[in-house]
Amino acid sequence: MSRAELIVALTIFLLVMGSVMTSRLTRLSGSEAIAFDSNTVITFTELSGLDELEKNLDTLNVDYDSVELKWAATLLGWRKFQRGRYEFEGLLSYNAFLSKMTRGIQDPVEIVILPGITVERFSSTIAEKLHFNEDDLLQVFSDSTYLSEKGFTEEELFGRMLPDTYSTYWTRSPRQIVNLVLREFKSKVETTYQSRLKELEYSANQIVTLASIVEWEAKNSEEKPIISGLYWNRLKKGMLLQADPTVNYALGERRRLLFEDYLFDHPYNTYVNRGLPPGPITNPSLSTIEATLFPVEHDYLYMVANPEGGHVFTKTFQEHRRESEKWRIWLREQYRIKRQQEAQQKDYIENKELNTNSQR
């Protein structure tokens, strides 16, 4: 090869390399280096490198250039990614994409705590959104050291799991999540209603315990302060609370109660034990706690369910017996209708099978 040919070849090589480098440098600083068609979540359970990142991208079916990604990560110095959860959408530069994970700039997760649930459902719902499993969170509520540190029983701690939507990070530990909700409870209940608690001469634990009963008893929000007032009336008169939800809690299941259930010997059975049960039976909502703190003043002492999903409230036991009989008659009629419909359905299926067999 002559000197002239060598110079031409070298020139072409440099131009090609220059073009490649210019293209890469443009993509390195440009905002269209990597594209996410929709909101995409990448998680790392521990400090990870490029291999783990590529596994994530492949699993998520993200279209990217592996060679170029490694080149960009090496040149920029973003090669180690912090444990966490990261969201991406749209077009991004390599710098924006890689630096976010290297610096550990996580995107928050929203967890929703519903009212009137069990500690098991609470734990499973939150575990679905965060890095730990259900048992890890359940363990917090039975951790004697933690309970002693907070000064609560297991039931008192769960009763404070105030229903709301919380923004947190995927890497938060079970204890950190419980502490987050406890701070919210303290702010929205204990601090906000401090003077009302003193006025009633009841502790926050006692109010939450009563509110937890109202939570399970009230089918609609309008009845909450009325039901609360009814239970306050019983407490003031020294009557048994006779709250069906406490029996359900004692039995460990929510169902229609039988006569023998009311005699079940258990600390939470308010048909056999006077006063409030030892602790909350569920986690009441803020509105239920407020209804318990500020009940409607009335003379009702009794209530019974009605067909509309609410209750009929009465002042005397005689009135209560009459309304209870109406409710029993209505229930019997519903059971009769149900049995009739089941029988008709059974006959329909049997006739259909006979007709099918006769046509064969």
C-alpha cells in the first residue's frame, strides 16, 4: 500500500471513528438514549452492578443497546446501583437513567390502609407493595421487645394503624412502616384531640377500643355517632356493652351469631364481661374515632339491624324486643326465598340434564 493510500485509509478510519464517537457522545448527553414506552419499575434488593441491571431490562422487555449501555456506564462512572425501587417513563439520557439508581433516588410507593380489617390482611396488603413479606410485618405485632418499648399490647398497637394512604419507600423496614403510621395516629388523634380525651377522662387506648367496636357495627357513616352514643349510654349506666362484634372477635370469625356464642367465655366477650374489652378488635378509621369522641346525645340503649343495612334504635327493652321480632321475621322470609330459589335452580339443572340425556 502506497503512502497516499495509507493516508486515505487512515483518514477514512478516523472519520468513521469520529462519526461513531460523535454519535455516542451525542447519545450520552442527549435525552433519547433509552426509551420506556410506559411507566416501568426497576428494583434492586441489594447493591447491584450492570449485569443485574441488564437482567431487569431484559425481564421488562426494554429495548436497549447492551454495548452502548456498558460504554456509557463506564464513561460516566455510574456502574453500581443502590438497593431500591425506581420508576422510569419516556425518553431518558444515559446520565439521567444511570445516575438516579447509582445515587439511590427512589420513587415513593403509596400504601393504603383500610379500616376494620385484620392484622393479617393489613400485613399482606402492605407486603405486596414493599420489599418484605407478610410474616415480617406480622412479627412486629408480636415482638415483645418492640411492644414493651412502645407500651402497647398487640391489639393496642394494631388499633393505632390509622386507615389512610401513606407515601413511603420500598426499602422501608416493617418497623419503620409501623412507626410511620404510629406518628400519623399521634398527630391526628392524640395531639389533635388531647383536650377532648382529658374531658372524657378516657385514654386513647380506651377510645380506640370503643371506636373499633363502632367500626364493625356501623354499616354506614351516618350511624357512627349514634351507635357511639348508644355504647356511651350503656357504659354510663353500668350496663353490659353486649356488642356482637366483640363476640365475633372472640370467636375469630365474623358470622351470624348463635345463642351459645353469646355465652363463650373469653375476655373480649362483652356479653359476659362488663365494661370495655381489653383492647381494640380492629383498626378504626379517623371518622369512627371522631364519632366515638363526639357521640350524638340521645337516650337510645338498644339497636337491631334493619333490611336497609342500618339499625333501628330504641330506648326500652320492650321496644327492642318488638323490633328484634320484626328483624327475625324478615330474616326467616329471606331464608325461605333463598331456599325456594335454590330448589328452583336445582330442578332446572336436573330437568336440563334429563332433556340432554333423552336427546342422545
